[in-house]
Amino acid sequence: MKSVYYFYDGSKPPEVINLDDLLHMSKNEGVMDDPFVKDHALFKDESDKYYNQVMSFNYYIMRNPTAEDFRYANHVFGLPLPTNIADFEKVAN
């Protein structure tokens, strides 16, 4: 199963992103020392839950997130738990 990546910063509903585009853009711009690229390489083999805890806190990126991951992010962002994730919770888990 191919992983699905989301951008979520709490300001609007989660958005599916193409991680390959982000990584390709960094390579083309010669930004291979970009912290996001380094951290993704470091954590890509970790569980989705661990990856999401690290990458959502630093870059607002999640891999195969669950509704629980988004609720945790809202908690970290200081938002009420259902903020911007109600539609996701209807189809997730």
C-alpha cells in the first residue's frame, strides 16, 4: 500500500500532498541539506504514529494519519479537538 501524506497546521482541514513533489523540488533546488529532507530520510522507516508525532510537530506533515493523529495535533496546537477535522473523522478509523 502506498503511503498518503497530509499537510495539517490546524488552520484549515487536512490536505493531501504529494511528498515526491516536495522531495523532488528540494533536490532540484539543491537544498538536500534541507531539515525536512533530512528528517524525512531519518524517520521514513519508523511507524506512522512515530513519524507523525515528529514530522507534524516540526513540518505539519503526516503519513497515513488516523483521526487520533489529527486530534493529537490539535491538542499540540492548542485547538479544540474537533477543529478542522470533522470531515476526516467521518471517514477515518
